[in-house]
Amino acid sequence: MIETLSEQMLRENESVLEAMVNHRFVEDIKADRLSKEVFERYLVFEGAFVDTAISIFAFAAAKAETIAQKRWLIGVLDALANQQISYFERTFAERGIDPSAFDTSIPEVAAFRDGMYSISYDGGYLDTVAAMFAAEWMYWTWSQQAAQHHISDVLLKEWVDLHAGEEFAAQALWLKAELDAAGEGMSEAERSRLSMIFGEVQKLEIAFHNAPYLSNTKTG
């Protein structure tokens, strides 16, 4: 049986993907020991990135070739703007978090934001699909595992459950299917290039998830 493109990407990047899904951040969630300070820094960093993700998926919608792809991506944009952004707005209000009091320009956060943006802006449709498959497959993988553990922080549990749920799973699987369909008949060089994007994103994600643990992330 011929290996699909997504299978190739997962195989070639197994070690870096495993490093991310077993990151300290994930293990702390599973052990119900993620500190309030780390979680709130993460919320600010991730909330800022969701705004960038809207641009990323907008580029993908603009570069998509079929109306079916565009319709799906419009749905993704709606979910980002009206569900995920709303989660952050509500959570910041409930916790009294002022996002402007956090430095989102630190290298680990800026590199993830700028790196993901550049992949989508400079690359083609499949570059964005590969990058977001890397991010969303990773999130879905560890969130399914974490959701089986006790999480005492209600808002953290809600965040994990969101990424372990059926809607997010459908999104990750859609990205996987897009890659597999495009990978049929694709040159080995192009398959390898897209696989490298997957690995690059995991490295960016690892650094991004290190960032909330840094003591110099809050200003003022």
C-alpha cells in the first residue's frame, strides 16, 4: 500500500511531534498541576495567535482552488472569529486578565506568530494546509489524552475539551484529507518539502509552549 502524504509527514516527524505532545505544558495539564500564572500567560499568547490564525486561514481561502475548499475555510474563519475569540474575551474578563500587561513580542511567541504567518503569506494553499495540519493534529492528539484526566481549573478544562471535541477533530481530519488527496501523484521533492513544514511548525510550537514558563514574560 502506498504511503499517504499525511502518513509520511507523521512518520518523518515522529520524534519532534512526540516531543511536543509530551511537552511539560501538556504533562502539567494531565497531572492537574499547571499553575495559574503559566496558564494565564499561555492564554494571552494563544489569544494573540488566534488573531493571526484568522489571517492565515484567510490566505488559504484566497488561494484555494475549489468552492468546496473555500466554503470549509469560511466556516473555519467563522469559528475562529466568533467562538475562539469569544472564549478568550470571556476568560480574560472572568479572570481579570489585561492582555496588554503581557509581552507578546518575546522571541518564542514572535517566532511562532511570524513563522506561521510567513508560511501562509509566502507559500501556496498546501503550505498553509501542511502548517495548520501540524498544529491542529498535534493539539487534537494531546487534548484527547489530557481530556481523560481530572482538570480542576474549569476554564482550562473547557479549553482542552474544545480541542478534543468533534468539531476540532473534524477540522484536523479535513486538513489530513486535503493533504492526502493532493499527495497522490505529487513529486517526492514536493512531498518532502511539505513534510519539512510539518516539522518546522512542531519546533515553533515547542518554543511557543516554553514561553509561558519564562519569568520575564510580564511587563510592568
